[in-house]
Amino acid sequence: MEEFICSVEFLRGPADLLARVSSEAGGVREYRDPIAGTVIDQVVNDLQEEFESAPST
């Protein structure tokens, strides 16, 4: 059975990259930086922490 875990959107603006992350545990949050790698690292680290602390089902 599949279940929703999270949604991640990456949007390129004129001066920076925006990542919008949505999950049941963390709600909606945004990350913004002119360097794409920085935004991606922030998203990965945040989701890793969220999923490691989530109870197992």
C-alpha cells in the first residue's frame, strides 16, 4: 500500500532557487538561496531529520 510522505517542488526565480516542501509531519516550508546546491542540501537534511524521528509504521 502506498501513502503520501511528502511533496517537493523546485522553482527557479530570477535571482535564486526556491524549494517548497510539504509533509504531514512538518507542514509546508520553503527554502531559498541563489546557490542550488545549498537549497538541495537544506531540503535533504530537513527531510532526513524528519523521517529519522518519525515513528515506524
